[in-house]
Amino acid sequence: MPEDHDNRGTRSAQQQKEENVSFLEPALWRTLNDAQSDQEFCLSWLELQSHMIIGTTSGLVGFGSVEAGTFAPVAFYPRGLQERKHFAGVVEQVFKERKGIVLRNDGEGDALVPEQLRLLVGYPIWVDGELDGVVALELLPRPSAELQAVMRQLQWGSAWLQKWLMQKQAEPQQQIQSRLETALELTICTLDEKSYQAAAMVAVTELAMRLECDRVSVGFLQRHQAKVSALSHSAQFGKQMNLVQSIAAAMDEAMDQGQVVIYPPSGTGPTAIVRAHSELAEQLGDTVICTVPFVNSEGDVYGALTFERSGSTPFDAELLELCETAADVLGPILEEKRLNDRHIFWKLAASGKSLLSKFIGPEHMLYKLVFVLLLALVIFFSFATGDYRVTAKAALEGQVQRAVVAPFRGYLFSADVRAGDVVREGQLLASLDDRDLRLERNKWASQRAQHQLEYRRKMAEGDTAAANISQEQAVQAKVQLTMLDEQISRARILAPFDGIVVTGDLSQALGSPVEIGDTLFEVAPLDRYRLKLQVDEREIDQVRLEQTGALILNALPELPLPFTVSKITPVSLAEEGQNFFVVEATLDEFSERLRPRMEGFGKITIGEQKLIWIWTHKMIDWVRLWVWTWWP
């Protein structure tokens, strides 16, 4: 019977809950959907939850973090709740354990409840993985199963709070995105126009329509005063109109102060002088005026935008930020178009004036210092003199270069040296295979012995004619032996003199055939050199015989070697798109570190000239040639 009684009680409570949910006041849902503030939204949410969760006596919703000290209650249920301290423990516990909790008055856990039997239920509000708030409810005691249902209800209901917080956090980003979209659209409209005047007209007209302004004006600083360039919805306007002059005065006022000027003043921003703006407002009547100056990266003001709206629609913070964004985007674009649309004469004049101001103006001390230094250097080098020298690529060669060739047809037997080796006179360089020659020599030696024996035998028999024949055959064999001996001796290829092997590396060609006259090595002496310089055709007329100079080799940069010009060849060489003449010279000093085919640079001393001529004569000659080529 008691069990049936409990079941009837549970069904009665459930039935009552369903009836409450089914007949919730529509006003609460409308308030929840139309809420504009945190307090209004959270209070409506708490009242809805109190209808859904039976036995709710009080509750609160708070946003922020206890650890960071930013937690603050936003709404309490019921309205005008006075006793709030009993929620402190459950809120701290939720932030500590970072999950939903229940504090009971049964001695378990760190229960902190009023004297009457109550349950405190707390549930965290998560947004993007961060704990951004807590919901706390005070409930009448109930079984554990119903407490689980309460937790599920809070879990489902907290999604409303999460969505609300995410919307609040996304509002600044949405505002920024909206401003950027507007700025991008304005930029596209402005850049589509080719001329400055058309671009300015499109820009102010688009601004007036998008910002719901009565009129938007743009002007730029010219001769230290603002000049109005375009008015929205006005293709032409008289420059002497009082209205245009008043707008220009308002722009001057904002540009002189270098800040945004709003009239009537809002009282929240920095203090500004608004005399010109007030005079403009008197002409226009019930109007709110805002002027935003154009400021470049260096902090210089060069123009302004003036916005006019009716007095019933003043400039709020969001609209003011949009005006400043438009000025930051459109200012550089319009200024660039304005400067590009000027006549070429005014462009040159402005460039000259800008450059001149850097040299004689009150600032830019670095430019002045550099200009004075350059001027002093030009004056100095115009009078100072120095040695004029012609620079040319140089290569070192042996004065004599002997080719070592194959003395006869044969096969390479050995190669004892290769390019780069220093050799002495008579040193073995290579040898040819002489086995066939030795066999041939043995053959002729045997035939000679036979002919000599035949000669002696015929003489003993008294056959003089046959003896003479045998004697001549023996002589012929001796000649062949002499020739073979000479060839065998020449199979050993020796160095003709002391020197260095310039070319030839036969170590990888042993056993290969060679023909008579094939060059096997080239040998150059180490104590006799000649220098070849490649002088540019533009400077060859300066070079004379017996002129001296200095050589610096790439391998020996620390060793300058003096030389004397000995020969100027009349034949030119083309290399790397330029023509050169070969000039030969002899070294006046010798070093054992020199080797043939070393390269470097040589400078031939021509004579004394002014330093400025030395450094500029090539350019002057090129200009003369270019002018002469194009001159009719």
C-alpha cells in the first residue's frame, strides 16, 4: 500500500509538471526571445526553469570566473530575492570541480544549506571549452532519480545560456566583419573609377547611402587649407558657395586638431574645438556633424571626410567606428588618385619641392648632412689627382712552351708524370713499348752475323764476287741495327729542359696506340714568363709600349708583381659580349711561386688625371656615343 501511495504521488507530480510546461505563459517565451540584456534574458530563463523543475524555491545565474575574480550574478529568482548568501558554496564548488553538483543536508560532503531542509544544485555553463558561468537552484528534497532528471533539465536548458553567451562574444567580431565588408565594398567602388573626381563622387555618395547621412563631403589639404573636392549627390557645386566654405572651415578645424570632431559634442570623447562646426550646424539647422581627418603613416593630416545627419539620428559608437574605418580606407586611395591626376608639370614641381624641402627645410638633418658631404666630396675630387690605370684581365704563360710528341708509332708503356708536375732536364716523362723493336734488332743482328760468316767463307774459297755481296749485306744489317738502336733509345721520352708539365695526363691511357707526331705533353720553363692582358677596346688608345703596371694573381693576392708592356697586338677578341685587344708584357720580378696559366688582373699605369675624371670618363664616353647614335 505505501508503494502504491508513492507511485500515485510521483504520477501526480509528473502530471503537474507536464501541465505547467504545457500551459507556460507565452510572455516568458517572448521575453526570452526578445531579450536585449543579460539580466532580462537570464531572469526569463530562470522563470521558465522554475516551471519545468517542480519544487524550485530560488535560483541564480552568474557569468564570469571565480578564480579570475570576474564572476558576478546576473539574475535571481524569484524577482527581488533578498537572501543570496546560501548560493556561494555551491557556486565555488562548481568552479572547483568543474561539473554539476548537489549539496545535501545529510552530513555528507561539504554541505552548506539553510536550516530548513533544502537541496542546492549547481551546473556549469561551458562556452568553447571555457567555464564562463554557473546556474544554481534551491530545491525541495527529492529522490535521487528526480535529481538526475533535474541535472538533465539543466544540461538541456543551459544550451540557451551557452547560445546567448556565444552571441554576445560574437557581436564585436560581427561588427568588425560588417565594417570590413563595408570598407571593402567602398574600396571596390572607388577603385573602379579611373579619374580622381569620379572616384571621389562615387565614394561620398556611397557613404551617404550606406550610413544614412544627409550629405557626405570629402576635401584635401592644398596650400595649407582644406579644399572640398566632392559632395554626395552633387555632381557640380560652386566653389564660392557659403555652404562649401563652411564645410571647408569645419575640415580645417578637424585637421588642425588632428582628431575626430563631433557636433554637438557627445561628452564622452576628447575635448575638441567646434566653432566652425557650430557655424555649419547653424546654416543647416537641426543637424549632427562629424568630421574625420585623413592621417598618413607619418602622422601628417592631408584631408578629411565630413558627415551630416539629422538631429534625430546622432552618431553612436558603432557608426563612428565605421566612419573612421571608411576614412582610413578611402583616404589613401583618393589621395593617390588625386596626385596621379595632376598635370606632369605639377608632379615634377611637387617632387622638386619635396626634395628641396628636405635639404633646406627645418627637418631632415640626415639629408642635409649627406648632401653637404656629397658636395664636399665632389669639390675635393674635382681638384684632387691620382694615377689613372687601365684594368684588364691577365693570364700568365711560359715564354717558351715545348711540345713533347710521340717519336714513332707504337703503344704507350708507362707515364711517369702528368700536368702540374715539375720536371728536370732529362727526366723520364713516359715510355713507349719497345719489345717489337728489340725483337727486330735481334733479327738484324743475327742476319749481320750470318752475312759476316758468309763473307769470310767466300773469301777463303776465293769467290770475291760472292764475298763482296755478303759484305754489303752485313753493312746493310748494321745500318738497320743502328736505326733500331736509335728508335729504342727514343722510346724513353725525356724532359727537354727544367720546367713544369702544362698539359698531358696519360696515366689513364696506358697501352693505347699513339701515332707519330701526337702531342703527349707540353712543358714550359719556370723561370721565363710572359703576361697577356685583355684590354677593353674603349681604353686601348691609352696603352703605349714601355708603360709599367702591376699584376695581382688570384692565387697570390698578397704578391703584386711589376711588369712592362712589350707588345700591343692589332687583333681583337670577342668575349662575353665585349671586344678586347691582347697586350703582352714582361715581368720585371720573378717568384718561384709562379706557375703557367695563373690568372688575375693587371693595371697599366697611364698617367696622372683628376680623380673625378677617372671615375666618370667611361660613363661620359658612353653618353656621348649614345647621343651621337640617336642624333639625327
